[in-house]
Amino acid sequence: MFAKSLILAGMILAAAVVSAAPASAQVSDDVVKIGVLTDMNGPASAATGRGSLIAAQIAIDDFGKLVAGKPIVLISADHQNKPDVGATLARRWYDVEQVDLIVDVPVSAVGLAVQNVANEKHRLFITQSTGTSDFHGKYCSPYAIQWVFDTRALATGTAHEVVKRGGDSWFFLTDDSAFGHSLERDASSVIAKNHGKVLGAVRLPFAAADVSSFILQAQASKAKIIGIAAGPPNNISEIKAAGEFGILKGGQQMAGLLALITDIHALGLPAAQGLLLTTSFYWDMDDKARDWSKRYFAKMEVMPTMWQAGVYSAVMNYLKAIEASRTDEPLTVAAKMREKPVEDFFARNGRLREDNLMVHDLMLVQVKTPEESKYAWDYYNVLATISGDDAFGPPDPACPMVKK
């Protein structure tokens, strides 16, 4: 009886020790591994690429290199802007390399391919540079989070504000891609709701060698606004060609539904001046943004895009959620991220919504003239702040995660 009592007491003690053990034991493989899947050498590399990797590393360093008592490991790869390459890398990372979180992933077609793998493998994916609103709409997933922007927000920000200012006739230069189509669709809807008209559109292949004929069609339309439903490199080529063809001098105006500060830098203010665009982040928008951006600049010698700043913000909030929940279990971490507002140097009035879209304020800006710019990277005049609710709108009922 005495021996049985000792065994029973030992079992009770062991159970108590297990129950009192730190929850950090729930971190899989005793390491938190983050993968930056990006464009290292292609058309989106200046806006993402090495800068996204550096932003993630700064977040890890700022966090202290440990989370829930476990080391944080960062890896990266180039998806070459190919959906099959992106999906293959994501599958290997999740299966073989035990990556817990993938971030960045420019180009919507690649982002949607990686999202499918994240769903299949039940691992987290937070995108900063996949823009299609279908990501959190009909393709929404508990494992995939959209952090920086979507096409609806950019379309609402730019199209709504421009129509309100008298730009009520539009012609679109649209990338022939899921992203470009989504931008044009969302902007056209906003224009129609605000009693404007879309006079036409042309579809350009990705990385078009010559955009001259498309610019001439836009010019001939006599539309007040030429809407650029494209990302790099087409948006840069179109803005440059518009200057060469005297679009602004002829009274038409260019509106970039997606333009990044690296695009403006590449073009130069003489070519880009007057361009209207919407952005989630501007390095010079306030002291918090300036302080972080100067740290980033010290490593990269360029100012960050909204995508690169968003990588830092997402990684930091992800690590905070692991620390608070003491686990890297994906759905638990995502739920923890939804509990608190997102308020940092990147986001104002931010929150992660039930459809896994991070809603936050945006800005309508206009590119300065060379005479207005007073120092390096002083590129934008902020015309309006657009609330997250207005920019992103309500959750898409097509998303099965949205409560009906």
C-alpha cells in the first residue's frame, strides 16, 4: 500500500510539473522559422526583394531574436515571379524546412498560388505585396492574411478622391494579370458609384517592351484621367511615356492605382510630378515613420516602400502574438493577432478583421514638383487621409469566414 501511495504521489507530482511547465514547449521544433518569399532580381525587386528581407531582420532584432524562449530563424528565396516556382518553394519550406510563416510574395498570381499551399499545409502566410481583393474575398483562408493593401482600397482611395475633385472621365492602362484586372474592376465600380464614366481600357502584357501605342490610345480617348491599373515595371514605363507624349501639358492627368516610392525615385520628379496615388505608408508622414525609415535607410540606402515597411509590421505583430499565446500554432496565433489594435509606425487605426484583412488608414498623395521638394526622398504632398473602413469597405460576403 505504501509503495502504491508513492507511485500515485509521483504520478500526481509529474502531472503537476507538466501542467506547470512553460507553454513555450508548444513551439514546434523549438524554433520559429520565418521565410521571406520575394522577387530578388525581377521588376518588383526594388519594392520588395532584399529590402523586405532587411525589414524582417530588423523586426527580429528589435524583438530580441528569441520568442517564447525559442530562437527565431529567417530564410529567403526568389520566386522569379512564377506561380509554380512560388508554390514549389512554399511546399518545400512548409514540409521539409518547417517554416512557420511565409511573408511578402509580390505578384498576385504567385500570392494566390502560395495561399493554396498554406491552406493545404495548415501554415501561416502573411502577404504584404499581393494585392487582389479576392485574396480575402472568395479565396479567403484562416491561414492567409493580407496586411498592407488590396486593390479595392487603392481604387477607392484614388478613384473616389479624384472623381470628387472633378476627374469624372477615365481611361485605363491595365496589366493583363489577375492584379491588373482586379484594380480596374474595383476602380470602375467606385467611379460608377460616384457618377463618373469609364471611356475605355487597354490591356498590356506584363513587362511590355513598348507602351507607346497604348499611351496614344489613352491620349486619344480625351478622358480627364488616365488610370494606371498596373504595378512595376509597366507603371513606370507608362508614366515616363506619358511625360514624353505631353499628357499633362495636354490637360489630362495620370492616376496611379499602384505606385510605390521606389517607382517615383526611379522616374524622378520631373517625369512623375503631379501623379496622384494612394499609399498605406510614407516614410515622411510622421516622427514614428521617419525614425524607423532612417534606420532602414542606414542599411539599404533607399527609403522603404509600403510593402517593405509592412513586412516589419507584420513580423513584429506575429512575434508578439506568439509571445502572448506561448505557441506557434497557426490558428491560435492568428486569433491572438486579431485581439488587439495594430498601431505602430506603419499602421494607423489598424485591426486584423475576421476575413484576415488588416484594415488601416490610407493616404491620397500627389507627387511633388522638383521645386516643391526640399530634401532627398521628399516626394509627396499628402492630400487626404482615408479611413480604413472607407478604403477597404465591409468584408466580402463571398468569404466563408465572414459571419452571415
